[in-house]
Amino acid sequence: MEKKMYLKRLIIVLKNGETLAEIYPVTEDLKEAGVSSFALLADELLENPALVSQMGTEEFLFLTDDTQVAELTMRENRATLAYLHAGGDSDFSTVPYGVDGAEGLDVEFLERVYRRHAGISWDILETDRCSIRETTVEDVDAFVKIYSDPEIVRYTEELYPEVGKEKEYIRQYIEKVYQYFEFGVWTVQLKKTGEIIGRAGFSVRDGYTLPELGFIIAKKWQNKGIATEICSAILAYGKEYYGFDKVQLLVRPENEASIALCKKLGFQEEKQVREGGKEYLYMVWKG
């Protein structure tokens, strides 16, 4: 399934035009993805700063190795990516994202930087039947339906009783978890219909050092192999993108179905722990 590109143009602003040669390959990849690119020298833009505001509201991302340019584009609320290399400035402490040399530049990364600035959820991965993406506030209504089943909340925490509070929680989650860790618990959808059928991803539990896998699949989509499908893909994704070669999971001893699934995924029981007054099996996956 072809992913939608929200980024429309990459504006490259460099101290030295010779640096453009190392960025050229990604501009060709962007062109294939339908994204145009444009380059100019930092001095040109700084001599005529009004150019930034005159560029309209198109979906731009500025890539620059000049701190003054970055300050200018960020004042204009433009998506900005610091390009770190030997011939450029080094202090981009106020720029949310930076890339160390051309090796880190690819279409997906540039799209994600733009999306984070624009408040658009990231696409995470796809399996045969499902797509997994960052959660949005609009997903809460679907979550409410999923969590209304008593079997779902038997072994997991419930949502806030008030939908408004749950939506505010998700807003804070997007801002504080996704933007800080760049991972979290994500939304699971069926690729064919777009129906939201659950949540899955990684979290960080207080008092523990390993990332933790969590998942919930709506009752009507259980026993179809979907949980195995998405969790296997998430574990592989975590190892590749975040270096998670060990992942923990806490499961209630009476939750036999989840224990069987965890063992199928390769988790091994290590000990019993007590959290919130309840007993859990502490299991670890070693990739």
C-alpha cells in the first residue's frame, strides 16, 4: 500500500553550494515520491528574510546547516531540520530534529520530521492484514467501543470514564511520549477497511529498565492470528529501529491466552512480580 506523502517541498539552505552534491541523491528519491526540492545559499536568504513568509503555506521542510537560517525559519513556524556536517554550524540546540551527514537522509525520515511539526501521526509499519500508526485524538471513539467489552478490561487498565478526559490524555501522550521517545503504544487498523481494531506498541514502566510490549485486540478480531502477526512485526521493528534486543512483558498468571501468545512470540518467564497489588508473570523476549 502506497503511503501518502504530506511533505511537498524540501528547501535546502546551505552555507556553501558545494555541500549540495552530497544531498543530491535524496532529492532524486524525493522526486520519485512526488516531492520537489529547491536550494539556495544561506547568505541569500538572510539578506532577504521576507522570502520565508512569502513562500505561502505549502508543506515545506527547511534543511539547513546555518543556525541563523534555522532561527529565522523557526520564528516563521516552518518545519526545520538541522544538517550537521564538518562545514556547517554545530549549535542547533533549539531545533527539534537534526541529521548527522547525508547518510541519515531518506524520504521516510524527512516525511516524519515534517509530520511531527505539522501534528500529523507517523505511519509505523504494515503487516499482511494491518497497518500500525501513531494514535490520534480521533481514535478515542473507536477505543471506547473496544474497551466496552468486559473481557478486554479484565486484564488491562480501563479508559477514563469521561471521553473528554481520555482525549486529553491522548493529546498529552502525543506531545510528551511520541515526541520524546519517538515510540509508544500505537493504533492498529485493518488495511482493507481502515477499521481500528486495537492498540499495540512499546512503553516504559517505572522501576524497570527494559521497554515493554503491550497489545489489545478487539474481541471480534481475536483468535485470528492478528495479535501474533502485529506483535511479531513490532518486536522486529523495535530491534531494527530502536535497538531493542530485549523486551519485557507483564502478564497476569490467569491470562492463559496471552501467556500462550507470549511464548509463541519467544518470551520466556523469568520471575513473578507484584504491581498495583496484583501478581504478574515477568517475561522477557531476547531478539
